[in-house]
Amino acid sequence: MAAFEPDGCAHDPSGRHVHRGPDALSAYYAGLFPAGGVPVEPCALVDDGRVCALEHNVVRRDVSQPLRQAALGVFSVGRTGRIAEVRAYGDTAPEGPGTD
């Protein structure tokens, strides 16, 4: 949570929920990543010093549920240089024959 501004927030990929402040962010990320972080393969980065967009592939969400997913994270920098806002976007289509 140290990476976020005190009033920083994260929007979930559905766009329906905003998690604001240290307690809400901590609960959101603990539920999202109960086993810790998520391995990603960075693809492209665009950064103007105020907003950063990182295109990446999620390699695996957790050991019991292998996953390969295209994703995009957009990070806004706040007044102290920490993250003010995160918006996450992901392709949740299943893998396999006949899927794109």
C-alpha cells in the first residue's frame, strides 16, 4: 500500500467498483491475490510522467488455475509521486481451440 497516495484508488476490471484508501485497497488486493503477486510478461509501456499504461500478459493467476491473459494497467501519478489511481483491463476469454 506504500506505493499508493493516501487517498489512492483502484478500479476493478468490470469498472463497477472503486477501492479507495489503504484499508479498501488492502482488502481488494488480498482477495484478488491471496497467494501473493502475479507473474506478468511486459509487452509495451507508454509513460508521460503523469500517466503510465502497461500492456502485459498475465502468465498465471495462481497455481491451481493456470491462466494466460492479455491485460492493460493504467496508472495515474499523484501529488507525492505515488499511485493516485489504477485502472485494470483484461481479456478474460478462455483459452483453447475456437477462442480468440
